Amino acid sequence: MTARDTSPLRGPDLRDMGIDAPWDFGIADQVRFSELDILNHVNNAAYVTWFENARIAFFMGTGVSDYSADDRPTLVLRNMEVDFRQPLFLGDAYVVTARNAKVGRTSWVMEQAVFKGAELAVSASCVIVNVSHDGSRAEPLTPDLIAAIESC
């Protein structure tokens, strides 16, 4: 197994890989041994980590958050639903994608997927909430945050 470049992929890159619009953001990688379960396929928990990695890259790549400034939004994953369609195995190349589906007042829905080649292997939908810095309450999305969310 070789090291992979996990730089963000944009629409044209994804189209070249057989991943159709409206997926316009993704990260390519390869299944590692540590991600396998006793049945020798990717453990369900690994997909959740892959989705998180893609979400953070999406946030950083679109300006939603750079995770460095004190005034950055405090974003919390409220809910995630995952649909497992086909297994992945050691060495399989895959792409994790992310897109925004619906923006609300204090939260938004992000859809994500894992593709093995052009085939959908796993899909997910999650709700992300903007909360106060102490985490005690939901706060409205600012116009700048909405623009960043909708930029891709």
C-alpha cells in the first residue's frame, strides 16, 4: 500500500473519477489495515471518522471554519444517519464526498458519501448546529457563515 494524497478534490476531479454532480467536494484515500473489523472489511466506525475528516476539510476549504481563530463558529454534529450499501476491504481506494443539502436558521444538513470507483458504498446525512461558545444554546448562522456553507 502506498501513501495517498488526501488533498481536496473538486467537481472536475470527481467527474473524472466517475462521481456525478452535484458532488463537488471530496477526498480520496485508501483503506488501511487498522480500519478493518474481524470480518476483514471496513469497520462501521471508520466510516464515521472518514466523514468527519471530509467535513473538516470541507469547512476549511470553503471558509466555514479554519479552526484557529477564537471568533470561529462553534459547530456541533447533532445527528448522523448512515446507510451502508457495500463493504470496502484492505487496499481499496475510495473517495469521501460532502455537500450541503439544506440551510436553516441555526443549523444545516450536510450529505456525505463514500464511493469505491464510481459506485456508492456508503451514504450519510448529518445535522450540524452552530452553538454558543460555551455550548449552552444554538445560535443563528451569520450571513458570512451561510455564504461559506453555500459556496460549494
